[in-house]
Amino acid sequence: MLKKIAAACILFGALAGCSSRQADTAVSAPTPVKVARARQFEAPALVAVSGSVVSPDNPSNVAFLVSGKVIQVGPREGDYVRKGQVLAVIDPTDYAFGVEAAAGQTQAARAVLEKAESPARPEVLEQARIAFERARDEFQRMKQLYESKSLPPNDFEKFRAVYEGARQQYEQARSGGQKEDREQARAVYEQAVAGEKVARKRLADATLVSPIEGYVAGRAVEVGDMAAAGRPVFEIVRLDPVEVSVGVPETDIHLVRAGQKATIRIPALPGETFTGSVRVINVAADPSTRSYMARIAVPNPRHILRLGMVAEARIESDRRATVMTVPGDAIVRDAQGATTVFVYFPDQGRVYARRVETATVYGNEVQIRNGLRPAELVVVAGQHKLREGSAASVVEAPPAARESEAKEER
């Protein structure tokens, strides 16, 4: 029995030792990874910025110019409207009555003016003519007597006054009234015409129309509401083109100028890429962010870019710069959320995590601004199995890396 127990203990010990050696081997086994070399090259300097899609013009806030009860409302938010399209209508009854009253005043003023400017009736004109001719003949006879010293001067002046009065009455009958009366009548008529125009405009203003073509971004009126003059009830915006408002950091503002091309991506529209150009750059920085507002004009014929969408833009500068990039698959996040890459050291056969500062994107590669040296090897596959200082074996190294490892082995 004792011999059997001893044999069993020896057997269990041997099995335990084998298991321990296998576990140690598993722990120390290198993790297979794929690596790529950080590459450095000359390229146009790209300025990566972010912002949002905005309207190129201020939204058109449309309001009634007159007040009243709304009896009709047309488009809703998101509807497309044409220039001149009816948006809403106010009850026009009171304004129609105003037009009728103003038209009546215009007709009355026109009649007074025509009377003041028209000549006298034929019978009145004839009477004035006969009286004038009689006074003239009498004046001519009295004038001969006065010149022959047969008529006293005082009597002659009486005949002269009668003659002048008859002449003026005849001329007034022919011209149709006093000049002052005609001017007054014309002024009253013009005032009535202006009043009628105002009344007709108020009637027309009871119908609200769109001043531009675009999309309804806001509607603040319903049937039955009392509309107030000057209070905006519709907001209309244009969507082609649109603009992307971005903030350019102070460190990059020297690289940006108006007219430069920009590539825009919208996270809400994956797979879509838009091209625009820098239209304007602000001359003053935002005190809170120390960035300069810039606007990028972007054609939007399909109207898929909507106001308020978050946008990421890359502005292509006229200058060229030396940039260093790594494949996008090499970028991971550490426990604190910092941008990190795993750097592979062939001489040690191990990888170490290193935080890096990324910049813009070149195709499938990401620019590294800080934290990495040119030609260093970064892990592009297998990172999820790695820890700081983990042993790793390269299963597919880039050509340059394989040549370097071969030289080190020799």
C-alpha cells in the first residue's frame, strides 16, 4: 500500500510540473502581429478643421406688414417654396373696404380738379364775351373823348375800370378758373391718389409671399392666429450653395487664405465627400478659443447637406511640408482615451505603447505630428492582444523591415 501511495505522489508531481512548464511557455509565447513602417514624405500642408454647415446668407425672416386674423397658411417646415409663392393670408375684408373708400375719394378729387381746369360752360363764356366787347367799345369811345379834352379824367378812369374787369372775367371764363384754385384742386387729387395706392398696398400685404426660393426652416403661424405687423412667421433658407463655418487654430492661420480648396466630410453622411473653397477668413480671433472663423463655400445641388450638420474639413494650403504618416489601423485608444500606437522594437522582440498627436488624414494613413520618429515600426494588426512590453513576433513585415531584421541576424 505504501508503495502504491508513493508511486501516485510521484505521478501527480510529474503531471503538475508539466502543467507549470506549459503555462510558463504559454505566458512567454510571443504574440503574432503585423507591422508597418512610419513613412515621411513631402506633401501640400493640410489644415484639419471642424465646424458645421450654415446658410451662405442670413435666413430670410418673412413677416406680415399688416396685422389681422390669419385665414390661410401654406407650406410647413422642410417644404420647398418658390419666389413669389403664397405663404399665408390675412383676412382682407377691412383692407378691401379701405380701398373702396380711397377710390371714392380719388374720384371726388378728380371731379373737382376737372372742374377747376375745364373752361366755363358755353353760355357763361358767351355772356362774358359780350360783356367784354361792350366794355371795350365803350372804353374806346370814352378814350377819344378823353383825348379831345371832352371827358374829365375821373370819368375816364371809371370806364377803364369797367373795361379791365370785363376783360379779366372773359379771360377767366376761357381758362376755367383761378390758378390758385387749380393748384389746390390738383394737390387734393394727388393726395387722394397716394391714399388709394397706400390702401391697395395694404390689401396686397394681406397676402404673404416668399421673397426668395428655398426651404422653410421655421413656421410660427397657424390658421386663426392674430398676426402682428413685423413679427416673423416664416424662416426661409437656401441650400445651394451652403457654407461650412470652421475655426482655424491660431497656429495654422498663416497657412489658410481665401480661394484655397477644401475637402469636406460629414459624419452624418458616411461615404460622401464634398469639395469647396475658402470664401472668407475673419480678421479677429474668438477670444474664448483663439481660433479664426473661416467659411468654406460648398455646392449642394442635391440638397443633402442640411444646416447644422457637423462637418470635418481639410484645407489644402499652397505651401508644402514634410509629413509623417502611419496606417490608420495603427491608431488605438488607451485606457484614458489618448491616441496611442504600439511601437515594435526588433532587437528586443517586444512592443511598447506610445501616445501620439495626430493631425490630418492622407488617404488611408494618418499624419503623426508628435510622439513618433520616422522609420519606426508600428503594429497594424493584433493590438488587442498586446500590453506594455509584450513579446511579439512579426508574421508579415514590410520589405524594409525584413531587410533590417536580416542584417541584424547576420
